[in-house]
Amino acid sequence: MKKLLTVVVVQILLINLVTGQEKLTTDTAFKPSGKLWGYTFGDFYYKAHTDNLNRGGANQYTGVEKGRNAFQLRRAYLGYNYDIHPRFSAELLLAAEDNIANQNGNINGDLTSNGKLTFYIKYANIRYKNIWKGTDLVVGQLATPAFSFISEPIWGYRSIERTIADIRRTPSFDLGASLQGKFDPEKGNYGYNLMVGNGTSARPENDKFKWFYGDVYAKFLDKKLVFDLYADYQRLNWTSTFHHSRNMVKGFAGYTTPSFTFGVEAFVNHGQQDVVGNKESSKDTISANATGISLFARGSIIKEKLGYFARFDSYNPDTKYNDFNYVTYSGLTSTYEPNNREKFITAGLDFTPIKNVHFMPNIWYNRYKGAQSSLTGPAAHDHDLVYRITFYYVYGR
């Protein structure tokens, strides 16, 4: 069935390519051109409190000791977009991101062997516009539809924190092919994105399985009200006796105006045989459902000069957790560690002295609650707390 579906899709694309050749004649009025752009954000931070068990491995402050303070760059982008032809464009994006060295000596981020910040290739793709009316074909390393197109832009503060799905490392980009389309090309109120990729982001493929992504969206009230439904699926290990996979279903709703924006995002991520329940003398490999919900608001205090933002996330890595049957749990997917529930809060002000330059004092707080009912003290609940002044600037746009 998969082979037949692949053949049908390839045939449809070839028919569109062949029948569209007469439309690809050179437009004498068109001149190829490109644009260089980028942005950077970072902080001065102070770690006011540290979780005693160094939980929350997917977040940027795990393992950073209490009292540490530093200036840091968390992202630097350098991109180039080039219009080759009225129907073809190319994109290249270099990125350097997320460099934190914790007290255990582990380094997360894009560092050379001697510890210097360096770029890697994040996007490198070509877009064939209107392969059929209202739909573009994009091939290469590109943004996935997980949150990059809808929820992250409406949240508007990636410089403060990732979206709730991004924190759990659902890929924001991947190497593959995508169809990006609108059901109403003139208005753009209804659309879809379909993608198949390696599932390894910027790293080479390391198995025979692919990651499948898809979303549909709708915009109402002059595009102020937005709904998005997303799903993905990936096999992680698949044999005759062991079926290990994961799939996410996620919904988003947002209402945005120049003076006020509100949004809610929620997901269920099913990990098939993704956790190990440890008994006194045996182990069981079992499935788990992780859930998360994120609520945020942002708005204007002084138009184009001062704004505010606030967000609350609640995350449960395993709704089926049973500490009566199992002594402890261990996870097979590292970003879905099953033993601790989390609640995340951030809030701050956004001072914009000129367009595209931001200074943002903010707090970053993540609370951990052990899932086992017998725990006491810091093991039962503890938190990370960070005070920051974040800077963010955009150029070329």
C-alpha cells in the first residue's frame, strides 16, 4: 500500500511538472534577486534557585547551579533567500543555538571541539511555487508544520522560550519534502501542510523510518481568530516482537490584534512501548500518553514602545503512571522522561526603543513534581528559577 501510494504521488507530481512546462518560460520583466537577513537573541541571566535533582533535561537551565550568572547567546540566525524564477526560490539559513554548559560538564548546543560558538545549516531548500493552484512543493531542509507556521508566530516570543511542543523537541525543521497549500489561494484563510522527513533535523538519517507531519488551519474574523490541528507519526524501532513508535495530536487556537493576543495550545503524544516499568525483580515495556497545555497572552502598554507577555504551561509525561504496580519508571525517549510532572511560568516586559530592537526583563520558572506518591521533600517537588534580561534584534527584514 505504501509503495502504491508513493507511485501515485510521484505520478501526480510528474504530470504537473510536464503539463506546467509551458508556463515556465522566462519572464523578461523578471530579474533574479536575493536578500540577506537574520536575527539574534540572548540574555544576561541569574539562577536564583536550582532543582536538587536536576530534572527537566529538555530545558536550558537543567544542572545550572544556584547563583550562576552569565551573558549568553541563545540563537544567532544568518539567512539568505533568492528568487531564481517567478516560480522557483531558494532558502539557506545558518544557525547557532542553545549553548549552556551545566555543572556536570555537559554542553548543549552548537559548539566546536574547543568550545566556540559555530553555525550549522538549518534550512537549505528549493520551493516550486504553484505546482498546482494554491500549492507549493518544497524540497530540502525546511521548517516542519509542527509549530513554526502558526503557534510560534502567534506566541511571538521564541526569544523568551520555545512553544510547549518545541520544548519536548518535536522537530521544528527536517530534511524531506513538503506540500504547502491553501484551499482558497486568493484569501489564504484555509490551508494545509503535509511533509515527510528523516526525523533527524540537521543530522543524517540513521534508520529506515520516516517522520510524517501534517496540519490544517482556518482563519476567521479578518484572520484575527486562528485554529490549527496538527498530527505526526514516526516509527522508532519496529521488529516482529517490539513495536516502538510515537505520534502526536495537537490543537491550537489563537486570537490576535495589534493591542492584545491570546492563545492556547494542547497536545497528546502517544509513545507506543516507550517506557519501562521497573518491578522488584522484573520489567515491563509499556505505552505512555504525554499531555501538555500552554496558555499565553501578550499585548501593548505603550504602542510600539512597551509591551508585556505571560505564559503558563502544564505538562504530564505519562497519564498512565502507576506507582502501585511499578517501583520506578524509565523512559526510552529522552525528552519524555516519565517520572516528573512540570509546570512552567514566564512573564515580562518588552521595551522596544526602535523597530526590531527589544530589551525584555523576565522571569523563567519551572516546577517539578515527582509522580510517585511516596516521595517527600525536594524529590516530591522542587523548581528552577531564573531572572533574565533578554535582548533580541532583527536585521534585513
